[in-house]
Amino acid sequence: MMIFRIMNPNTFVSQTNQNFLTMKKLLAGAFALMAVTVGFAQDNHDETTQLGNFNKAKVDQHGKQNSNNIKQDGNSNNAKVSQYGQYNSNKTMSVGNKNDELVYQSGKSNSNDTWQLGNRNDATTKQYGEFNKVNQKQKGDDNSVYALQCGKRNEITQNQNGDDNNASSEQYGNDNKAAQSQKGYDNNASSWQNGARNVVSQNQNGDGNSAKGTQVGYDNKISQTQTGDFNKAIAYQIGDRNSIKETQLGNKNYANDFQDGCDNDIVVKQIGNLHDHVGIQVGNSNSQNILQESGNSNGGACCTPLMPDPKCPTNSGGC
């Protein structure tokens, strides 16, 4: 004999309501999880604007509170930005055609600001560490700028106005500063710092000039200023609290200074054309003050009454 059990309709309705409530809770939990996931994704911020044709931008941000802003106005510009860590920020803008920008930041609170106006310019920024800053601006065509920092609280500022200029700066350590400015054509500037609290300042106005500053140690200072064409300035420091200041006004002048020790000082000023100077200091607390002007083909090293040089006229009484 078959026995049929008749269920109470109220029991069926109650069970259905319970299943509905359970499903509602599951869906609510799922949406809450999705909201949390979206919240984490929104920790980083990106804003990319492209006006023109064939522009490319690639952005990778990993961590939290990183910020990126890219603006491209023109054709065939390319930007690639990678940020790892937290509180890093990047702003890049290219106005023109075929400009390239590469930014890589890893660490905490690093910032980069790059601005390019013209065609076929190239800008690179690489930062590793904390609280480093890079500011780079280029106006013209076929310029190239490069900045690399590894450490804490380093600063690089590079500005170029003209065509075919190149600037590069590298910093290793803490609290170093480098500022390079070039206006004209075919100029080259480079700085390399390893240590802490070193300062390099290089300014060039003209065509075909070259400036190079190298520092290894602490609290060293280099200042190089060149106005004219085809001038060359070199400064190299090893040690602490050394200072080199080179100023050249004219064309085809040459200055090369080397310091190895502590508390050394060199000041060089050359006005006119075809002057050359070589300064060497090895030891501590040495001082040089060189001025050359109003003539051509002067040399920075010559004879003195105590150290006669056969190359100097015998009736000159020294230099």
C-alpha cells in the first residue's frame, strides 16, 4: 500500500521564505566583497588624456596611494609609467609628435614631473627609494634627458630649450641636489653624485657646449656656468666639503679641475676665447683663484719665478 504524506502549506511557505532570506544574505555578502575589492583598486589613481592620433600610454601601478597623470597632445607620442610602493606620483605631458617618456618609481613618496614641447624628444626618470624628486622640461626638437636616483630625499632639476641637447644626472645616496639648464643647440650636460648632501649646478647658454660634474663624498659643491659656443667644463671631486666654481664667457674655452681631499676650493673665471685651465688639488684646505681674460690662447698653468718653465719667455719675470 502506498502512503501519501500531505505537507502543511504553511510549512512550505515558511521554508521558501527561509531559502529566499539565505540567498539574499549570500548575495549581500558577495556584493560587499566586491565593494571591498573595488575599494582597494581605487587606492591608486590614474588619469590619462590623449589628443591626436597613434598615441600610446601604458601604466602599471602596484601598491597604494600612487598617482599618475599623463597628457599627450599630438601624434605618435609614447608614454610608459611603472610605479611600485606607496604615495608615488607622476605627471607627464607631451605636446608635439613622436615624443617618448619612460618613468619607473619604486619605493615611497617619490615624485616626477616631466614636460615636453616639440618633436622627437626623449625623457627618462628612474627612482628607487623614498622622497626623491625629479623635474624635467624640454622645449624644442630631438632633445634627450635622463634622471636616475637611488636613496632618499635626492633632487634633480633639468631644463633644456633648443634642439639636439642632452642632459643626464645620476644620484646615489641621500640629500643630493643636481640642477642643469641648457639653452641652445647641441649642448651636453652630465652629473654623477655618490654620497650625501652634494650639490651640482650647471648652466649653459649657446651651442656645442659641454659640462660634466662628478662627486664622491659628502657636502661637496660644483658650479659651472658657460655662455658662448664650444666651451668645455669638467669638475671632479673626491672627499668632503670641496668646492669648484667654473665660469666661462666666450668661445672654445676649456676648464678641468680635480680635487681629492677635504676643504679644498677652486674658483676659475675665463673671459674671451681659447683660454684653457687645469687645476689639481690633492690634500686638504688648498685654494686656487684663477682669472683669465682679454687675450687668446692663454694657459691656466705656467711658470713662476720659483719654478721656471722653458716654455715661458725668459724676460717675462714669471706669469
